Amino acid sequence: MTVMETTGTRTDTCAGPPRQNRRPDGEDRYTISEVVAFTGLTAHTLRWYERIGLMPHIDRSHTGQRRYTNRDLDWLDLVGKLRLTGMPVADMVRYAELVREGDHTYAKRFELLQTTREDVLARIEELRGTLAVLDRKISFYADAGRALASERSR
């Protein structure tokens, strides 16, 4: 069972539409090096995600090699988005645990994601203020540069 499977009829969806160039379900077995190429994550990071419980148990081939599925890639897309929000790893692991526990955890997942959303909005506001300062400085230096160029051409 992958992290994304739940006990009810609804399934928790991930970050967005599936990427192109993926194999059809049933034939969607990827090696760790293929997942590295797809995601940009390192093999070390993928193994660490599995070890800490951020990824489910990954199926293995008869030779013991990890075999990831499209669902695993979708999950990694979501984890990447959560990382961009600044969500702590412990909260991401908690979210993964809640997903594995099933539909009865929707309220807890909602709370966790709502809190993260509020943090992201606060950071966006902070960045807007920072951008305004940068824009003022850029404008100042652009005006100063034009004034100097004008004086030199006289």
C-alpha cells in the first residue's frame, strides 16, 4: 500500500496533474536512479524519506532494488511542494502518517495544511515588503545612474 491509498472511496490527491513521460499503471516501476532523474532528489534523500516515514515502504524487485510507482512520484511532488512552504519535516512526516491512517484523519490533515497555508501567506506578505524595499532601491539607483549619465554628457 502506498502513502496515497486510503481506506475509503476517496483518495487524497497530490500536487497536480501527472507529469508527462510516465509509464502506465501496472508497468510503472521505476528504479531509484530513474526517480532521482524525475525529481532532482538524491538517492540518499529518497532513502532518508523512507527511513523517517515520509515515504511508505517502497516495493522491491526480486534482487532487492527499490521499485517506485507513479503514485510514489506524485507523493514526492507533494512533498516537494510542502518543503517549499517551509513546513518542518516532522509535520510532513505527521501528515504522511495521517494519510496512511485513512479518511477519518481528514480534519487533522485539514488543520495541519491550514496552519501551513497561514504561515505561507505571512511569508508572502513579508516578501512583498522586502520586494517593495528592493524596488525603491532599484528605482533610486536607476534615477541616480541617469542623472550621472546626463551630467557627464554635458
